[in-house]
Amino acid sequence: MNKLLTHLTPLHRFKYYEICLSFFVVVLLISNLVASKLCYFGHVSLPGFDFDLILSGAQLLFPITYIFGDIFTEVYGYAGSRRAIWHGFLSMSLLTALGMVIVSLPPAPGWNNQPAFESIFGFLPRLVVASLIAYWCGEFANAFVLAKMKVITEGKMLWARTIASTAVGQLVDTIIVMTIAFWGRIDGQMIRDLIVTGYLVKVGYEAAATPVTYLVVGFLKRAEGIDLFDDATNFNPFSGGPVGEEQG
């Protein structure tokens, strides 16, 4: 097997990046469409701490985007992850804007599904702001931690890097989205329950998906011929340029 490249040149071309990016954006958009559903899975009693296991529809699906984020950073480097994050951010913004415009248009006479349509596409400005800010901060925190840990560990212990980066990124994401979206609308106890249960499920989700992450990462590294290290990367989230431009 040929030796994998650890730093890219501008001439390198990827085979599967765009496919992974498409799946990432689709999952991200669907998670926003199902976000308004709150699901109850019972009461959990722990020593000195009780809480209701309440998860939104987004919390059941959104963790998959963090798995994608780990794959992007591990295989394509921080620049690849940064590009995916911005694609997701702009796609979410477009979905929200178009959804709000269509909902605001007058329904046709005899069409009685406006309330149901609004329940799915009637994005609340506050929830939109919460989701966009939380997504942006959480994903970049995840990518930064994973990229830095890969350099520190010399590419070893992928399981530790994916779980640790998700723990940081999801903590940032969950606190921001739940606080901004629900502060003043529901009591503090329920906000705490949403944060705690959502965070635990997301991190547990990542840990359970580790074997799948290993398989996908291994396949992509071999197929792309790369194993990138961000030891000379500009971590500015607003830095532009194609994937791999700043790699060596």
C-alpha cells in the first residue's frame, strides 16, 4: 500500500469529500425539520440526581452530524471540516429563510393544512438564532479539539479523540441552543433536564458509533491516500480557500 500523505498540495483531488458533504448537509437539514418534537423516555434516578429523559427530534438525529464532523477533520483536516461547517450553516440559513417565506404566503381556499405546515416549517426566529449560533460554535469547537489532539497524540487513539472532541463540542452546542431557545419560556428545571439528557445522549451516541467511525475513517484514508495533520494550519473559522490549500 502506498504511504498516505500527511500534508496536501493544491493539486490533490478528493474522491469522496463531496459525497460525504452532501450526506452531512441532508442530515443537518432534516434534524432541524424534526426539532420541534419533544419526546419523553421516562424518568431517570441517579444517586443524588433525578431527571426526566426528554429529547427533541433534533437530539436524536443531530449527533450524526458530529460523527461526520469527526470524519471530516480526521480525514480531510480542519480545512475540510471548516468548509463543511460553513456549507451546513448557509444551508440551514437558506432552509429557514425559505420556510418562513412560504409559511407567510396566504393558503389557497379549501387547503386546510396551514396549521400542520406551520408546525414543521414555521421556524421561530428565537429557535433559528439559537440553532445557528449553537451549531456554529459547537462544530468549530469539535473540529478544533480533534485536530489539535491528533497532532498531540501523533494520530493515535482515534476513539479518545472523537469522544473528547464531541464532549467539548456538544457541551457548547447543547448549553447554547437550550438556553437561548427556551430561557423564559419553560422553567429552569426543564431546561436543565434538556441540557443534561441531550448532552449525555449525544456523547453516548458518539461513543457507541466509534466502531463505525473507525471503519469509515479507515476506508476514506485509504481511498483518498491521505492522513492529514494540522500542525501548520490556520484555525481561523473565517479563513477561506479550498480544502487542503493551507496544508504544507
